[in-house]
Amino acid sequence: MGPRGGKGNKGACRLMIGSWNIGTLTGKSIELAKILQKRKVNIACVQETRWVGSKARNADGLKLWYSGRVKGKNGVGILVDTELRESVVEVRRVNDRLMAIKLVVGGSTLNVVSTYAPQAGLDEEVKRHFWEGLDKVVRGIPSTEKLFIGGDLNGHIGFR
């Protein structure tokens, strides 16, 4: 896995970036890593990890940074393949619903944000706090840097 050059773009690289609400990471990290490697995904945002802590660990060759507060509830993470893991220059864990990493790849700075928005039935204050947090993270990224937001935004269309 790793960045692949684009046609005719000297020095350019192509990254596969994805997002997946996995329901839980418990007992699934190796299986998840194998699926991402098979699909040639370089960076993956994951939601509902349900792991506690603000840590990093290896997951079958991938590096996983995660953030969670309550066991069995919420949690976000970002996995990065072996070729890009040394390109990560910053990790920001905001809370158990929002985190970001910054990478420098091929002369470009890329910010990847993993999000897990509150569900429809949750308190309006929790929702407001989430959206304000996401807004603050996005506004803090210089316009000269690239931005990818991956996540489960728990959007609903239509009448409720």
C-alpha cells in the first residue's frame, strides 16, 4: 500500500482515503487492517470504536490513533498505512467524537478529520457542542492545506 503517482503529474501522489462506522473495534482491529490493505486504503477514519483512551497502537501493519472517553460508547480513530505513518506530524484528539491528524505528503499538507456526530435523539446541547467543535477544527486549518473530513454525520433526510 502507499501513495501512487498520478499520470503526467510529476511529484504528484494519489491517496485512497476512506471512512467507516465499524460499530466496535474490540476484536476487529486486525480484520479491519486486512480489509483496508486489501482495498489499498492509505488512510481510514473510523467511528464507534468504543475504546477508551487517547492512544496509538499498531494494527497489523497500520498505525491507529484513537480517542474515546467511555467504554463501550462513541470513539473515533484514524488508521494510516506503513508508508505514510512517518508523514504524520500532528495528532489532535478533541473528544470521543472528533479527532484530526496532519500529514506532510509530497510537499502538501493534508488534514484528516474523523467525526462521529450525535444521533437524532440526543440532547440539543450535545449536538451543538459537536458542531461547534467541528467548526473550530476546520476553521483552524489554513486555506493553504488540504482537508478531508470522514465520518458518520448521522444525517437524516425527510420528515421525522
